[in-house]
Amino acid sequence: MGTLENKIDFVMLISVNMANANGDPLDGNRPRTDYNGYGEISDVCIKRKIRNRMQDLGHAIFVQSDDRADDGFKSLSERAAELKGIKDKDEYAKKACEKWLDVRSFGQVFAFKSNEKNGVSVGVRGPVSIHQAVSVSPIEVQSMQITKSVNSEPGEKKSSDTMGTKHFVRYGLYKVKGSINVQLAQKTGFTEDDADVIKECLRTLFVNDASSARPEGSMEVVKLFWWKHNCRDGQYSSAKVHRLIKVELKPEVSIPSSLRDYSIGIGSLEGLEPEIIDGL
């Protein structure tokens, strides 16, 4: 397919059950929350999971996790060196977008050596923008003390590192908002097929993502709402489209424990109908 020609907006609902959705390294890796107790998942975390799914689907990506690197390179600079010899910034950006799906989706900043004293910096603005996820209602964060049964070092007494703490969200429902901009898509070469890949990555976001902090099945994409406008700039603003999804805690529920404790509604805008997709 050709370059994307119609603006896209999307909203995704994620349920978290007895898992650490996104730990905060500045707070002992406790699940992220704002000052009002609402849970958060950073946009960087969500993009990391999308990149992982892109890899699983067989696409080349630039920003790879060390434990998932599949091309033999051990750093971003080594991977970027594949395009060595290109001195023109526009040509460099074009080749990078053609080669790596995440670059033409999210953008990237490259730095490479040239004849100039300080080198050349190349910035690519990607068409896919994603907000940080925020829980629909305040979350309850719980902590559990854990111990190791074996010392890391020899000795008769248990060392200090045998004790630890594990944090998790008892239950939370998070909303993720995003958009795909046509003007930027045409600059990076982002296509209709690429948009379909993003959609599939969102639908299957937590496949191959299990860990001790996020056991298999503890995080789930509940719904994905996907609006495709009939023009480049969109029939309506992204903010107006995102506000169509109304998710509220049922009045008789004080502490949510499942998706059934929420009511999910969707408004309408003339001439714009969403595709509603259930998660995997």
C-alpha cells in the first residue's frame, strides 16, 4: 500500500490485575502513580512494548532491547553505522526510515560523523504519537516482602540482599490515547500497511511480555477503538475524538476488582465511526 492518506486516532483500554504495570525507578520500582493516586504507564514503556511486538512480527527496528537484539549489534551506534558514508542529512533520514519501522513510526535522533567539526545531528519526527496511560480511577498499590533461599556469596549468615520487596497493583483499568499524523507520515514514508502493524501491535501488546512483575495474563488489552478519518487533517480534533470514550467506576463500587466494576460508553461524531477491536 501507499503512504498513509487519512488521519487516525485511537484509544486503548488496559486492565492490570496483581501486576506492576510500570515501575518507577525513583520510588523503589513501585507502580507509577500521580499525586492523586491514579496509576500511570509512561509512553516510553508503551512504545517499548510496541517495538517488541514489531520484532515478533518480523519487522526491523532500530531501538532494540539488549536481551532481544536480533541483528548482532550491541549498541545503537553500531546499528546506525549500517548507514555509514551518507553525509546528506535528508538522505540519511530517508534511508533510516526505509530500513527501520520504529524510526518511520516514532521518529529518532541520530548523530554521525562528517567533515564538519562537531558532526551532524539528524532528527526524524514520527507520525505516531502516544500519550502516557492513566488509570480511570485511583489504584491500590500493595507491597510484599520476599526472600531468597540462597546467599549470593559464601557465608554462614544470610546476606543483606536475601530480603526484598515486590510491589503490584491489585486492579486497575488504564486508558491509552494516540494518533497518527498524515503530514509526518508522508515525510517518513509511513504507509497504510504500517498503520495496520501498529494496530496489531496494540491489540497484542502483552504477548511475550511476561515477567515476575507482570505474570502471564495479569495485563490485558480489553478494547481498542480505532478511528480512521476521511481526510488528511481529520474531520475532528484528536482531543474531541479521544473524549468519545467514557469509562467510569460504577456508583455502587468503591474499590474495583475487575472490568465488570466499570461502565464503558462511546459517544458519536457525525461521519466518523470507530472500529472496535477486542484484545487478544
